[in-house]
Amino acid sequence: MEANIKYKLIGFDILNGKANVMVLNTGRVMSMPYERLLSSEVIDDFNAREVSAVCRKIYGSGESVKTEYEFKDRNEKQWLTYVAFCLVISVCYIFSNIAAVKPVHIQYFDLIITPGTFVYPFTFLVVDLLNEFYGFRLARKAIYMCVVANAAILGLLYVSLKLPVIPEWIFNGPYNSLINQIQSTFLASTIAFLTSELANSYVLCKIKELTNSRYLYIRILSSIFVASVIDSIVFCFIAFSGLMTNEQIIGIIAVQVIIKLLYAIVNVFPAYGARYLFNKYLTQE
């Protein structure tokens, strides 16, 4: 059986004589006594280094035996990659909110969309990769950090509106209009982002558990489909309710879902490439 499909050893609790094990599908950490771990099915999923570390704890000199798991659970490259993923999500999300004030008309299809429609779906892929490499718990934290960062930026922009201005400065009016428009879409975008990304993470983790971590393309396509539908419905109905008819809103939702699903199909290929690179270069100490 291939190692580290369901579980990963991340450390030892020396004081209590327990091993800390991460459930890869959810990111949850559980503690198990050394002897119980050795006789459980969990250790069957460990790689050779992890099994060796557990055996050294049990059959070596007891708690005085030191292994790499006393000092770290992930190497520095993995944490830097996690930070990079968080930055990418934040940049795409914040750009999509700001660019939402500029409609784009695609004359050939007679469609009106925002620039964020072409950038925002990329966040689904990044969240899927976070779930794949770091588990649901850390992916969820990345989503929350992204929302907080966006809220902080909007808060600072709001404060900037209250600062004294140069009366004759030509950009006073346009700047105020821009910030007010961005703030008006913040609630809709935040609710849509939270619900869709959390649903994306949950569906991906569930499918990963049901398929025993196989068929990455099924996880990517299914989770992004669910997230795209939820995101488009929630955002459009909150943002445009009362301003457009239901038929117009449903039309916009349909266009957004189609574009996001096209992204999902394209995202399958970089997802496989990212998993290969992560396992080859970032899982090594």
C-alpha cells in the first residue's frame, strides 16, 4: 500500500508518551500511545521513516530517543509554499472585488462581465491544492485570512475617505465613488467567497476520503462545480437583487458558472503538475 494516503506522523508528545498523527483528509491531529499506534492500522499507512521513528520510541531508550519529529512537523519549504498559496488567494480575491466596478463587454457574445470573472476561479484551484497538501483545517484558515485581509484593506480605504482633501484635486470625486462602490459589493462577495470556498474544501475532502485519495481529477471537477454554483448564486442574488430582474440575474449566474467550469477543466492539468512538484521537491527535508 502506498504510504501516507490517510495518515501522517507529525510529532511525539514526550511527556505523555503519545504520537501525534494527522488525518490527511481533514487536517485533524489525534494523539495515540506508542504501543497502541504500533498495533493499529494507522501505522500501516506510514512511510519507512515514520515507522522507524515509532519503533525507536518503543524499542529504543524510551523517551530519551530523539527523532526529527521532535523538532518539526513540516519543513520550511512547505510552510513557505503555504504562505505563497495564501498570498495568491488574497491577491485574486481582492483584485476581483476592486475590478468588480469595471464591467467588461464581450461584443462577440454580447456578454457583460467583470475582470474578476477571469481571475477569481483560480482561487478554487489554489484552495483545492491547499486541501490536497495541507488538509481541510489549514485550507480553512487560509480562507479566513483572505477575508480578514480584504476587510482590513477596505477598512483602511474607508478611513482614507475621511481624511482632509485638497479641494481642487480632480480625483476626489472619482476616488470616493470607486471606494463606495467597492464597499457596496463587499458583503455579497464575502458571503459568496466564504460559502463557496468552504463548500469547495468540504466536497474535495469528502471525495478524497471516499476514493481513498485517488482520482484527483474527480475531486477537482466536482468540488469546483459545487463551489462555482454556490458562489455565483449567492453573489448575484445579494448584489443584484432589486436592481435586475430574476431572469437577468439567472442569466448572469449561468454565464459565470460556465466560465468557472471551463476553468475547472483547465485546472485539472496544473493540479496534477503541482502535486507532482510538491511530492518531489517539498516533501524532502
